[in-house]
Amino acid sequence: MVMQLPDKGPFMENVVVTSADELKELVEKALSRGNGAFFKVFAKGSDGKYYITVLLDRSKVLAAECLHVDRKQLLSGEEAVRIIKSFVGKPMVVDVYDLDELELKLSVADNLDAYSQTPKVPLQELFGGTREVKPATASSPAPPQVRETSKEPERRVEAPPAVTKPQPAPGKPEVVVNLSGGEIPEKAFQAYAEALIKESKRIKGLTIERVEFDANVGEGVVYLNVRVQGNSTGGSRDAEVAEKRILHAVSKYAPIILREAEIKPILRDVSVVINGQEVKPQEIVDKDKKKTANVTKDGKIVLSVLEDVWPYFSAFSRTVISEVESAGIKVDRVNFDVRGRNEFEINVSMVAETSMDRDEVARIVRDVVGRHARELGKSLKRYITVRNVEVEVITPALPSTPTATAGSAKAAEILAKKQQLEKEVEELLKQAGIDELSVLTEAKKKESEDTMLKSRIEPAVETLKNRIHAELKLVPRVTFKWLKLNHEVRGLTVYIDIEASFIRENVGGLFGSFSGVSDEKIKRDITETIQRIVRDVSREYGVNITPKKLKIVLR
């Protein structure tokens, strides 16, 4: 299945392209109409026919997929880009769709798998010299201009920018503005750059040498590419911190453009070059990619840590929980969230059943985690600390049964004899032909079974409510607010209605756009947690508990 678009028709259909220049012209024409474009390409190679789909913004490829029609083989990402490059300059049939800003974002959202796998290749590299095109406006577009800012008076030259670079004042970072498509007051970019430079002075060992803005003015917005260059005198860890903080600052201070020029800034591309090494936001996310998964098949232990040290912390978490349970604490569920790269910080969230009080359990868990963390730190040769240990304690509720209430082996023996006598009496009544009394016996038996069932239902529902309440506090990315749980007994089944409310915790700044998780994914995780607890309690108490209504409110 190749990529799909929002419901939209092409503005050019079945266009025959026979050269790279014709394809380049077609791309530029599409991009001049909006913020992005979508191409459907039909081509034939030596090994068969291909159907290719490509999603672009004004500077780069966002997503690409390729279907080998004869083999019915779907290719995406780097392989799809490679095939597209091989067809540039050869005959092909093309359908072209122009996309506005909203349609472009929806297209990315609808094709996230392809987007995540596709390298963001510049159009110049893919189509051979395609220039970045601004959206169409009512008036004739002005030729691109470059405005360079330094201590010298303002001067303008025709694009492309001159090869020679203006020299900034000694000790003062160079600020360069490449502006096209309209005018924006120079002071807006100067104020933005000064905020970034001021932020850099708070970062250990960092010195900014150059800030460059590529600004393309549209209707009420300006599209920005920001590039910051500098040096760090600290170690590799200091350079990593500098990269992250400057990338965050670029996002944080972008509203200065809106304040100074009354035009909305939209960041399209950001890069930071420290000591000659370039880094972009997605590269930091990939570098610091964490793996979150179950350590045990039953889902009791969940671990979140960098992928390259997952095996070490996986074994660590198993050992910790084994020792905690040997101390008489039954662990229902535990999350280990390990943060950091060169140094690690462990955060533990646990739900446990025990007669001990909460503080005592937390002390035991912290001691065990701390001791094993020190041992693991020696093996990895990294500093590991234990920051937070959050524990929710559930006091075990034992179901009330005739055997349990008897309280002794002697009482249990008497009850067993009573049941045997009842069976003998029932058999004698049948032999005597007094069948009408068997109805009373059956009714008495059903009443006894109902009483026994009810004695299990109340403790089961109470345990269910406590466990759900405790585990919903551990759900990541949200804050648990309240829980409503009502139950109704029909025959041998307990039907429950559950409603739970949460507040979503949003991650702001530049990195928020890369680390967001959809509301549907969060609701699905919450639903699976509740369903798992219902299954566990049903099995433990021998009661059939069935969710009739499950509502998750996420605000």
C-alpha cells in the first residue's frame, strides 16, 4: 500500500516528463502554489514497472514509497529515494498535487511510517538543482534578496549571496540574514540573534561565532531556517549539553520575530554546529532514543532506558524485583525509568501488596535499588543515582469463604461432615419418593452458592478498585485525576462501569514536536492497563468480572 493523500484532486494529471529539467520545472510549479507537493510517478525500468509516491516541502523530501508493480513489492525510505533518483531524466508519467500548510501536515500524519523511514534529502540533491520556492502571492514575486547584518551600514546584493563573507567586529558574533519573498525589519532578527547569544553565555564553555537566518516571507508568516555555529572548550558531555540547549533556545526565542515584526515565525529547519560537528533536532532524538518495553512476559516489570544499555538494566530490574519480593512484598507492577546517557538516574514507580506501611516499603525498595545500582555502575563505569521511588501499597483483601471463617482444622472437618450428611439425607428422601422436598434442598444449595459467591465479590471489587487507582497513577505522559467504578451483579457475573480522567502533560519547545505521543495511543495504554488488572483480579478471586462501559477522559 503506497502513501495516501487527504481527499484532494491533482492540479496537473498525466504529465509526460522526459528530462530532469522538465521534472524540475514541474516541481517548482507545484511548490510555488503552496507549502508542499505530492507526486505520483509512473515509470518503467529494465526490471519492470514502478509506481512511486513522493511527499515534499519547499526544500526537501519528507516521505517516499515505491511499488514494484510486477513483483508487488513495496519499498520505502532510502531504497525508494534511490529508485527515484535512478529515474530522474528518464521518461515518466506524473500526477501533481499542490498542498497548503494544513494539507501538508495531514499528509505527514497519514504517512508517518514512510516519513520516519525516509531520509530528508534536499531537493537540489534529488532533482538536480531545484531551488527553494516561496508560496504564490497576489502580487508578482520580487527577486530573492540577501541582507547581511554587521557593524557596517546595510547593503543589498542580488541572490545568490556573495562568496566573500563580511567580517564582524572583533569578539562579536556574525549575524547573517538571507531574506526572500518580502520585507521584515532588521531589528527583529537582531533581537532574535541577541537572545540566542545571551543564552549561549549561560552554557559552560560555549562561544557562538555565527548565527544565520534563511527567511522566506509568505502571507502573514515567515519560514525560517536557522543555523548556529560555535565552539565549546569543554569535554564531549559539555558539547552535548550545549547542542541541546541551543536547539531548545532557537525554538524558545522564535516568538521574538512575532513581537518585533508582527509576523508569525515557522521553524522549518534548525542546525547547530559545535566544533565543526553539525547536529539537528532529529539527530539528538535518535541519539538519545529510549526503548520502553516489558521486561517480563506478564508485563509486571516495565523498563525505559537507552537502547544500547537495555540488556544491562533489564537484568538489573529482574534482580531488584526478585529481592524485593523475597522480603515479603508482592509486586503487582513496577516501572523503571532510567534517564541520562553518560550518567544515569533511576526513577521507580511501583504498586505492591503487603501488610507493611508505605514508608517501610519505599525504604526497602530504595535500599535494594541503590545497592544494585552501585554494582551496575562499577560494571558500566558510569555514575548511577537513584532519584525517585514512588510506591503505592495495597493491603491484601482475603475473600471470606466458609473454610476461611471456620478458623481451625476442626471446624473445617465438621463442615465437611455436615455436607456429607446433607447428601445422605437428600438420597434418603429420593428413595422414599418425597421429591417435593428436593426442591427445598436445591434452593438451599443455590442459596449457599450465592452466599459463597457474594463473599468473594466484595473483596474482589475492592481489590480491583484499589489496584486500578494505584496503577493509573503510574501511566506516563498524563496526570491521573479521578476514578469512578460502579458494579452490578447478575447471576454469576459482575458487570462494571469505569470512568477515569487524566490531564495530558505536553512537552514544550523544539523537542516537543519530536517526542509527542497521540491521544489515542495514551488512551489505548490506559485501557490495556485496566483490562489487565480486571483479568488478574478475576483469576485471583474466581469471579467473572466483565467491563460493560469503559470511558477514558483525556484533557
